[in-house]
Amino acid sequence: ATDSWAQAVDEQEAAAESVSLNLHDKAAQSLLNKLIRNNLVNNTNQVEVLQKDPNSPLYSVKSFEELRLKPQLLQGVYGMGFNRPSKIQETALPMMLAGPPQNLIAQSQSGTGKTAAFVLAMLSHVDPDNKYPQCLCVSPTYELALQTGKVIEQMGKHYPEVKLVYAIRGNKLPRGMKLQEQIVIGTPGTMLDWCSKFKFIDPKKIKVFVLDEADVMIATQGHQDQSIRIQRMLPQTCQMLLFSATFEETVWNFAQRIVPSPNIIKLKREEETLDTIKQYYVLCNSREEKFQALCNVYGAITIAQAMIFCHTRKTAGWLAGELSREGHQVALLSGEMQVEQREKVLVTTNVCARGIDVEQVSVVINFDLPVDKDGNPDNETYLHRIGRTGRFGKRGLAINMVDGKMSMNILNRIQEHFSKKIERLDTDDLDEIE
Ligand code: ADP
């Protein structure tokens, strides 16, 4: 009886969670993307370029040297371990760094090097001798602004004359003050106040305006208007740059209001496929058996990183506890949780399946199989979860935990849907897997 009660609570929570996946989560997921990732996303698609002036030659660079960066910046770039420009950077950087300044709208999935690109553009364009703001960068949330700030600090490590300040709620400055920092990064509301109401910034002196995460930005009430009001205070000569991971109609409309006569760069998302992924299932009878099987998997193979999906936050919480008791490093992600660390093991509930690109994950484990609200297999979510493990031709591994007739039935239907065999794995004898 306790079990069915627990299950009822689980189901209630699952329902509540899918409802609580509100707009704010877009920003949270975007933050998670950044926190989890530590290298570039590989993308084999072609970059599409639409130039403002189609007759002007299109430059692209294969090395950072070709960009003729200031030596301090080149040192910063190499210091971060970048050897060559990413795909999107190859075309975006020459456009952003060339004179006269060109406007740009760029869209590519997270992890493709957009932030690094515009940070480099801002650092290249500031004049450190001028002690006033010259670059504004707006981000949807405080946390996202902070992440960008960290990149500015890393890349500008050898260029200490350039200073940075955060225009975020809570950063209260004395009235009448004039900022001396060359780069201001913050959220639209505070940035607007600092430009107009408090006049800490003279918007007429701004040379580069960056709007990051446009798709997340427009999901928050008011941000769109505030951004447009900031943009209107800037001089005609100011370079306008807008970045987005996705490009729906609404983002596009907003982008065109922010960036006059833009160049446009797009990089299609890498398609997800199950082709390079080895899929297994494990037969169990209970949650505890599933946990034991999971431990066996950990004991048998060297897992760089695993992403474990559970149906509810409650199961995820329980599993995270059990795993850390076993000595694993666990980070629990779900719709409303804050994640500060990059960890080896991620236990996540359903909400993460769509929003997060975890490129370095090597194993994906479905502790619970994905089902929709009617209890039918959720094939799309299955693909999203599993499809992230086998990219860049690396061998991916997916393990599904089955705990009864019902979930076996779900598994069979998923197998049929993708016409790809999911093999039985005996977790007491794991030699076959590596
Ligand atoms: P985005 O803004 O599109 O999400 P980022 O600029 O944050 O992408 O880059 C994603 C990751 O790749 C970061 O960890 C960043 O340090 C790294 N990175 C960016 N550009 C390069 C590059 N040219 N070479 C190697 N790593 C890079």
C-alpha cells in the first residue's frame, strides 16, 4: 500500500512538474547548458551566411592569427585552450572585427562558440585608455550575465586595463556616478536604468551592443521592450550584435528590431540519431534492483560521465542520495534546481531532456523509460535523451532499466518505433558491454 501511495505522489509530482516548466526555465536550462559543458559542440552542418551587401567578398578565417588580434587577446584565446576558430567563429569573427563595424544576427545551438566570439569582439573594440563604458552586453538573467563575465575575464586575462562591471539588480551605485569600466554586462532592466534614469552610462559613447540569448530574452515579460529602449539610445555608428540558440518567428521579429541592416549567420542543429548508439536494457523487478543493476554497471565499465533520467523528481532525489552514498559524484538537475557545479554524474528528471545539450556524456541511462501523460512511450524524448550520447562518431551507450511487464511493453514499442534492436544486458555478467 505504501508503494502505490508513493507512486500516486510521484505521479502528482510529475504532473506538477510538467506544469511548472515555465518560461523562466528556459533561462535555467540555458545556464545548465553552460555549466555542464566544457568544450565545443561538434557540428557538421554548413554555415549559412546572408550578407547585408551580397557583393562584398565573404571572409572566413581558419586561424586566430589571421584575425590580427591584439597580442594580449591572442594570448588570452590560446590560454583558454582554443586552437582554431569554431565553425560559427570562422565567419562571425571576421565580420565582427572588420572595419567599418558590421551588424550581425547569429544563430546556432548552444556550445558552438557564440559567447567566445562576441567576447572577443568586445575586447577587440574597446579602447582601454578611455575610462568610460564602450560595450554593453545584455543577458536574460543575472546568472547568465555572470557566465559571460567569466569568459570576459578569462579571455581578457592578459589585458587587465580593460575593466568590467555588472549592471544587475542589487548592484547599487551612488547617484551621479559615472562608470569608468569599458564593458558593462547585465540584465535589460538595470542596464536601461543605468543608461537613462541614473545616467551612470552615456549610451552615446557605446561602440558595441550585444544582445545574448535572444530566444531566452523574449520569453521574459518586459525584456524585449527594455532591450529595444536601450538600443534606441545608442548612436547609429554602434555595432549591434544579436545571438540566439534557436530561431522561431518571434525571435526573428525581435532580432530585426534590434539589429538594423544585419548580416545573418545560421548554423543548423546537428540531427540526433540512434545510429552510432548501442542500446541495451536490463531486466529488474523493483526500484532497488534497478539501483543494484546501476551499481553493477558502474563497477564494470569506466564511465566518464553518465546522465541518468528518472520520471519524477522524487525518484531522482532518492537515486541521487543512494549514488552519493556509494561514493559517486552526483548533481541533481530538474526544472527548478540550481546547479553550481560541473559533476561526474548527473541524475536528471524529465524536464531536462529537451533543453540541455550534454555533449560530453558518454552513457545515458533511462532509470525510468520516457512515457507521456497517457503512459504511452514517448519516442521523441527517448531520441533526445539517447541521441546525445553518440555524437562525433564516438561510440555511445544507452542503458534502459525495465522493471515489469508494463515497462517491457514500452521498451518493445520504442524498439519497434526506431527499428533498432535494444539488446538484453545481464548486469551480473557485464563482459559483453565494453
Ligand atoms: P555558445 O555561446 O554558443 O553556447 P561558447 O562560446 O560558450 O558557446 O562555447 C562553448 C564551449 O566551447 C566553451 O566551453 C568555450 O570555452 C569553448 N570554445 C569556444 N570557442 C572555442 C574554440 N574556438 N576552440 C575551442 N573551444 C572553444
